[in-house]
Amino acid sequence: MDYDRERKAGDTEPLTPARKISRRAMVAGMVATTAVAAVLPLSNSAFAQTSDQEDMMAFLLLSAALTGVDIHTLAPEFSRGSGDILSADPGIDPIDIKNAYFSQINAPGTASSFAKLLQIAKDNRLSQDNIIAKVNASDDGTKFLARSIVLLWYLGSWYQPRDLKNAAASPESVDGPIKQRVLSAKAYTQGLVWQIVGAHPMGYSNLQFGYWSRDPHDPNSNVELFSPSKFQL
């Protein structure tokens, strides 16, 4: 017989048999717990809050305007929907590089300028031309952060806005490459530059096995940019 071994301090009463729990009651309790967990919001969900989703959509709209790259390339699982673009679903793809970029830009030191850029994107969400014009009309901190964002998407590297500003103000004082930091291995492999040139980073490729035996192909055009026959002697 099972006995309840839990006893309060100073309790002198004899142990009494514990009430048995049926298998049906146990299963019912598990199902109820699972149902409650399923309907509660997840605090660690990428876009648990509406404001977070709007900020991410504003970031994607801003990035598409600055880079000239389609939003579906920046966020492969993006879903437009039928409402306001800021209410669209940015999606969560397997790589999800946009979240890593967002976190980097929203770090202390650049967060205030980033907030200004997000607001510009929200206020001008229906026109990329307007977004670019408003960015160009902003203060230096905001403008050079926009340049850092472009470089981040294309190269996967983080350039401090102040370093870009100093280089632009005094090009003759620049001795060597501007200081930068590769954000991560994932960011390096996902740089837009690789897609544009139709190549891949050293030591990494998501192409089919044996791709090296075929001539390079530009996926954006059917026009050959380079013809080896022209250079035959």
C-alpha cells in the first residue's frame, strides 16, 4: 500500500494511505496543461509582441530601400497579407539572419539612431524613394548608420557609423581598409555580395555536389557577361 510520506514539522499523526491517482485522471491533467501552454503567448517567440513585429517589418522595408534588394530575398518567409504592410508577417526562416542584424543595429550606441530610421520607414512605408530621401535628409548619425546597415547586408560585417563618417569627412586620412568586424560565420556566408556575383564564400557552398564542373551562371540574367571564346588565342 502506498503511503503519503510528506509530514509537517511537529506532526505526530500516523501516516495515512495516500489517495491513488487513476491513469485517466493523470492523462486528463496532462492534456489540460498542454492546452493551457498552447494558448499562452511565448515570451521567447521571435515576434510575440505586435510592436516587435512592426519594428522588424520597418527594418525590412528600410533595408529593401537602402540595398535595392527585394524584401523576399532579405526575408524568404515573408508573407504580405492583405492589411497594412507593417502588420505583415516577416516570417522565421531556418537561417533568420535578419534577427541577428536587427540585434546588432539595436545595440547601445546606435539604438537611438536606429529608432529614427525605423520611424522613417514606418512613416514612408509605401515609397522606397521617400525612405531614401528622408534618410539622406537626416542627421549624420542616422545617415551613417544607414550606410552601416547596407554594408552589413552585403558583406555580413559591421562597420561603426563613426568610422564611416570619419572616412567620408577626411578620405586622405584613411590609411588602409576601414575597421570592420565580421558579425558571425552565418553572416559571412549570407552576405548579399555572394548572390550578386554568383559565387560562394571560401569553404562554404549550398550548391549541388559537382557544381564546380559547370561554368558559372548569373541567375539574374540570361545574357552572358563573359565569353571565354573571345579570349582564345
